[in-house]
Amino acid sequence: MKKLMLKTYENGERLWLLRAKGGTEMPFHDHRGLEFTLVLTGGYKVGDAHYTPGMMEVAGPEDTHHQPIIDEGEDCICLAVTDAPIKLHSFVGRMFQPFIGL
């Protein structure tokens, strides 16, 4: 996954542009705050829900622990707004989290 932080606001919210290759399984994670994700191209699944261009997923803060899976065959590009860092489940992910900015 490639990510570009577009803006950080004074209240801690961040605006991200995210791109992931088709077929990618994102890291399993929880949300400490809210995350709004707008699909621009491609798509992804979270459990039984399928998000495609123009759709928005609202995740968090306490009831969401998930692993988005990018649709095969096309990269997925999204805009995301977060108001707190996510919580990665894997040990390796937690070790690298301070360096990747999620």
C-alpha cells in the first residue's frame, strides 16, 4: 500500500490519499477514533460489505476491527480522513507503526 498524507489539522485529524494493489489484504486493525474512507477507483471488501467508487465506509471507533481486502484486477485509490491512529494487531505492524505514520 502507498499512502500520502495530504493534510494534518490542528485537532489531530489527517487527510490521506491511499493506493493499494488489487488482491492486497490490508493489515488487521482496530480504530481508536473515526475513519471515513471514500473509494475513488477500484474497490474493497470488509466482511460482507463491498465498497466501490463513490461509496464511503465509516469505521470506528470502538466497534470496528477489520481487514479490508482489495478487489482483484484493479488498484484501489481512496481518500481517507482519520481523527486518531489505527491500532494494528500484528506484532510486526505495531513495531513499525510509529515509522509508517498510521
